[in-house]
Amino acid sequence: DSLFFIALPWLILQISDSGTVLGLLLLATSLPRGLFMLYGGSLVDRMANVKLAMLIASTFKGLVTL
């Protein structure tokens, strides 16, 4: 997964040859990650470990059964 953060910008530069498009790509990939980290950090601080583990397990179970 870490190779994604190297390969995708490289591909975008090869295709578009534009720094603006590369900047928009990096913004589009970084912004959701930053927002989810902020939300996830506050969630972990508020909830007990057992409740959080149950919430994550139930979420994955629901996603898998779709």
C-alpha cells in the first residue's frame, strides 16, 4: 500500500505533466486521511478499548456481508 503514494503521483506526472494536477491529487488523497485521523483519534480517546474493538468488528462484519 505504501507504494501507492509513490506510484500514483509519478503516473499523474507522466500523464499530465502538470504540477497543478499533481497538487490536486495530493490534496484529494491527503484531506480525507487527515479528517479520518482526527475523528478516529477523538473516538479512541472517548471510548473504552472493548467498545471500540466491538464497533470495528461490527463494522467490518457489516461490510463483508454486503
